[in-house]
Amino acid sequence: MVKFKYPEFIYAFEQEGRVRIDIGHNETNAPERVRLLLDKDQALGLKEQLEREIAKVEYHERHLKEHLGALNRQELDSLIEKKHGDF
């Protein structure tokens, strides 16, 4: 299973009538790199699913910030990591 906390890039482009998605880090041999080759319908479905998941994360992050008030970003990241682990 590939795990990374924050990818440095997510690229998507058309390749031979399909959609290639590269996700990962800029290090040449980073084990966290992922490459997907999907048809257009699969790519659109994945995009929609990711948008929903990102919206959920953003909602919960805003909710945490409101309730935790004065915590700085580093402390909040630490709490989230302890609760959910790596992405």
C-alpha cells in the first residue's frame, strides 16, 4: 500500500486516448509515487470522488479549528495525524 501525507504533485494528462495520473513526490526514486492509467469515465469518477473526500476533510478541518481555537497549524496537524495516521 502506498502512503504519503502530502503529495508534492498530482498531474493528469491525456495519453493515447486515456488519462494518466501521476501522484507523489519530486524525488526521482520516491517509493510514494503512484501512476494510474484510466479511461476518461474512470478518471472523471475518480476526480468526483476525490473532490467529495477533499470537501469532507476541509469541513472537518474547519470544524476542528473552530473548536480548538488557538492551536497553531503544526499542533493541529499533529492531532490529525494521531487520530487518522498517514493519508
